[in-house]
Amino acid sequence: MDGLKAIHDSQKINYRNPFGAVEIGQKVKLSIETNKDITVALEFIQCNGSLTNIGMSKEYLNNGGYKYSVEIDTSDCLGILEYYFILIDGYGRVYYGNNDERLGGIGQMYNYKPIPYQITIYEKAEVPDWYKEGVIYQIFVDRFYNGNEDGTILSPKDNSFIYGTWYDNPMYIKDSEGSVIRWDFYGGNLKGVIKKLDYIKSLGINIIYLNPIFKASSCHKYDTGDYENIDEMFGTNEEFKLLCQKAKEKGIRIILDGVFSHTGDDSKYFNKLGKYQTVGAYQSKDSPYFKWYRFNEYPKRYESWWGVDNQPNVEELEPSYLDYIVKSDNSIIKKWMKLGASGWRLDVADELPDEFIQEVKKAMNQVTKDNVLIGEVWEDASNKVSYSQKRKYLYGKELDSVTNYPLRENLINFIKGYIKSDKFSKRIMSVYENYPTENFHANMNIIGTHDTERILSVLDTRIELLRIMVVLQMTLPGVPLVYYGDEAGLEGGKDPDNRKAYPWDRENNEILNFYKRVVKIRNKEVSLKQGNLKIYNTDADVCVFERCYDNEKIIVAVNISNEDKDINIEGPYVDLVKKNNQYEVVELNNIITIQGYGYKILKKV
């Protein structure tokens, strides 16, 4: 096979048409070019795992090369279809497959075992515009605001402690084995969220995502004690209903955090500590909840989330559990949506069976079609494998959106200089290629959450880098999420340091005003909410991309170096980031200078 050259670029329509994920039944044309007249076949792995080999037609190119093409039908495939090419020259055989990073685009040749390309095949499903075009504000309720006039703490829990001041740094009190023995609280509550709705609205936010708010022992509430009631320290069910009503009046939707892979051991379902009147699974095999849990040696040894024994795992497909959480007319999913919630975020979606997630989505649709279901997934959700099963998150019957942790990782690596713009672009384009369009535009674009270090701390408190991060987050496709306090300059390392109380009256106004300015630009420009994505080839320290919708075009450019960089863009454009309250018009000189650690958001005029 000496001298043989070949190219297939899965992200260019002259090699793969149409681009990206396709709706089931759509035909896909695949092509590869070579510099020699050889025999080429396409080998693809069907969604059911079967292997199919088909020949390809040949045409001559003006440059003296050859192009081989074939059209495949996706009518019988729902899921992930994989493919690569077999190149035969006489008695020699090589393969052309995906690059070794599995990022799509231009591939490479292999002597054996090629890495295949991916085509995601899905059923059509629509995500509501209020979500796709929104901006999310994530609230850890205990740490946000105490809405009581006198500042009293609602219903403090036994064996817990309350911080002396709102501005104390969080801490855990643990035993010698590392288990928390006294939970800590600041006193934030739902009244506080209601009182701060005007502030949230002033940020340009139209969606609030609440960390768990149901009754539980801990401050974080991921150890649910009672799904039917708001935790007493946060308020009442009626106050939640009022929050949804008041938020709706201001054009804000509420999304709840659903923790359904496990409960707390201190719950009315497990009742290990005997605090509830119910007969829990830990107390008796005759408990109505006994079948919910997985005991290895009753009652002392049971399966728990990541071995944390205060969070026993549940059997999600146990009929009585499924009925209670999802299916019945008064199920937990339906109850809280009827009280005003517009969607759910599923905690640790990888721990939940696909059948369970599908039932959740069905139940939500029975209440209202105008809902959103988000899954906590830390990797590429289109090809995620958990417990040896390829997940079906994005095939059209489960999740509308996933937590876009890959974007956070890539933004940090690019902005801190660990990767260059070419690698950053490839990683963004890989997700664009693998996700159905609706899901790609519904991605929950995060740069900080309760599970990560504060973004300002990650960026070594360098505000100039944070500005670049925020510009990219707010202008790339997806739904940006602001973790409470990030917009105010909160710093913090790992849990619990990343869960400090919001710094009321101590905000960093430089950062806060910048957030408001960039969110306002996103909310105003249709291209930034609905436009397609095109990334330009640029200097290694510069990222430039285009968002285009109908005849509207916006160019975003950032420079992560301390040196000025010139880029060539056909003008004229208006710079949407105002200077001295005036828009700067970029004339038709084509050369635009991006200052060191600078950024431009340019709109075609």
C-alpha cells in the first residue's frame, strides 16, 4: 500500500451528507477520496451490533484522484451506527477510520482494528424554546438568602449547627472514618428565593434550577427523607407553589433536582434511625418499602450510592417504586409539576435505567408538553456507556438536555493554555457532530456547579480570563448556567468550599456588571440562541466562531494570550460589547485586532 493517500472528513458535507446526527429513516451519503485507483468498501456496525459490508461507486476527480461514495439507509437503526472504510490495492488491505481521539472530522489509516466513526440516529423530539433560548441560575437554597424578616432559621434540625454569620466559610464535622456527624446550615430558604426574584431577573435569567429541596437530614438534600414535602428549613409546599407563581409572573421557570437512584437512610422509606412513624425497609421485611432496596445481608449490609451508607440505592424498576415516583396520578414527578415546576434535572442519570428515564419523560408529558428533562452526565452523552450498557439518552425518548461538563473542561483547558484553539475546536465540533441538533442547542452549558471548584478560583482569580470564559459560555450553542455567586465573584475550592453563602452586599461589582452585560447580549440576539455554528481556523491562541440564523450573523473572537492578535473578517460589523455606552463600528478593512486577553462579539451590519 505504498504511496496510498486517503481522506474522509465526517464534518464536511462533501464527505458525509447531511452533517451530524440524523433522524431515523434519513439517508446518509458517505464518501472517501484517494490518490490511487483501488477497491473501496464501507463496513458499518448496525445499531444492533451486526456488521455489514457494502461496495462503493467510483468517480474520477479533476485533480487526478478518485472519489468513492455510497448511500446508506437508516430506517432500521435507532441509536449509534458506526462505520469505517476498507481500502484494497491488489493483495494489500488497510482501513480508514476515525482519528485516535475519536473526535470525528479528518480520520486516519489503520493496518487493523480501525476506530470507527459515529452517526447518531434518533427519533424526532422537540425541546421547548423557553429552555433552549434561556439562561439558567442554579441555587443551593441553604446558601442563597434567608427571607425571614428577622433572620431566624426555620425549624433547625437536631444535632446540626448554624453558622455564626452569613459570611462564615463552610466546613464539615466528620468522625474518624470521614462520615459527617453534624450537618451545617446557613438558613437560606424559599422565601429568600422569592424575595430575590427581582435580582435574578436583573441578571437576564429566565430559568431557576434548584438543588434538592425535599425533606432530608443534610444541607445538600441529596439524601432524600420524604419526596412529598419541602424540607422544613426551606419552607412549605405552599411556599414552593407561591415561588413558582411569582417566578412565572416575572417570566422565570423553575426546574427541580430529582434524586431517584437512592434515598437517605434517615428517610420514611428506609428509616434506619427510626425517626419516622412509618415502618421502613431497614426495620422490617414486611415494610411496603422493603422491595425498593438491595440488601446483601439484612439489615446491616445493603447497596448504597458509591458506598456512602447514608444513601442506600433503590431498585428503580420495582413496580411499587416506579408507581410512587413516576406512574401514578399522584406520583412525585407529577405532583411537583402540578404545583408549578416546569422540569426536572435527574441526579446521576448514569445510575438510572433507560426504562426509568423513559417513564419519567412520559409522565412529565402527561402533565404538560411544555417541559424539559435534564440528565446529569459528565461525558459525551451520545455514546455514554454505564454498567456495560450503551445509554439511550439522546435517541428521542429520554433526555432533552444534559450537563455539558465536557464544555467546562475544554473551556478551562483552552483558556489556561493547556490546549490550543485547534484542539478546542475539534472537541466542540465532536459534540456538535454527535448530538441531535435539538439536544446540542439544549445542552446545559456549565462553568461551575455545586460539584466543581468555583470558576474564579480555577482561573487563579484572574478576572481577564473569567471574562473570556463568560463570553464563550454565553455565545456558544447551548443553555448557559450561572452557579449562584459566580456572577458576584465568589471563590472556593472543592466541596464544601464551593458552597459558600452568596456574598450579599459584598459582591464584586466589576464581575457582576460584566455578567449582566454579556447575558443581555445573548438574550437580545437570535443568532446566539438559535444559530448554527461554524468555527474558523485561526492563530493557536485565538478562537473565532460564527453563529448564523437566517440573514443574521454574529462573529465571536477571543484571545487567550497577552499579545494583540489580528484576525481577518469581512466587515462591516458592530461590536456588541459597548464601550463608554457606545457601540463600536468595525469598518470594512477586514483586519480586526483582538487585544491580549481580549474578546469581540461582532454583529454583521
